[in-house]
Amino acid sequence: MAHRIPPEGPTLEQAIGQVLRKERLNRGLKQVEVSAATNFSVRSIGKMENGRQSMTIRSLDALAMFYGLPIEEVIIRAKQLRDDSL
């Protein structure tokens, strides 16, 4: 059986988190402000931004809407970020 070599770049979850973190920082927001506006805990925001917590489609949609982005734009940016690092 062939062994699959894992990618060296970020996982899709990590890349999505990086996109969301960049959006937050570009807007000068703190995690606590995103938390208050979206009803996610500060801890969850941090874990999602760091790719340590997978998001449901509903969670991703809520955060994308908060940042005024279509959900597909977040995914496209994340995929580009991931593919560029491979």
C-alpha cells in the first residue's frame, strides 16, 4: 500500500481560520468584539482562527456574514492560501 505524504501547508481549517483572522485584524477588531456580535465564545473564536476547532457550515456562514463576505469567498481565499503554501 502506498503511503500518502501529508501536505506541508496549512489544513483547510487552518487556512479558513487565517482568512477570518486577517479579516478581523483588517477591521481593527478584537476577538471579544467578534464574540459579542456573533454569540461565539472568545475561546471558540480563537480556536477557529487557529484551526484547532472545525467549524460547521452554520458557524462559517455566521462569521462570513459578520465580515460581509460570501461564504464561498472565504473558502476560495482559504484554498488559495493553502495551495500557495504547498
